[in-house]
Amino acid sequence: MTTPTPAPKPIRYFVSFSNGEQTGSTEVHLHHPIRSMKDIYVVQRILADAGAHGAVVLGWQRFEDEQ
């Protein structure tokens, strides 16, 4: 009998954004690293789902893995 492998831990990012009305920062969890504009669009969709419609990502930083 094999033991199921645990799901990978999400990658945690600190993201700063603006949508013209508000500027803010938040933590976003992804299951893949940010490597392209396609990934930024995923982050923008997450922000929009959280109420920051039309958000533009100003910057991001990956959090260090917890020990």
C-alpha cells in the first residue's frame, strides 16, 4: 500500500497594488511561482475577487519559507 503524497504548500507572496481609488498590499497564495504576465493576470483576478476591481500589480515579493 502506498502513502499518498501531500499536496504542495502554496507559495506566499506579498503584493502591492493600486486601482486608482485605492492602494494597498496583501498576501496572495499561489500554487506556482510568478514567472510571466500570465501569472500577474492570475494575481489581478484574485485581487478583483477580493474586491479590488481593476487592480494593477505594482510589485511583489515571495515570502521566505517558514521553518
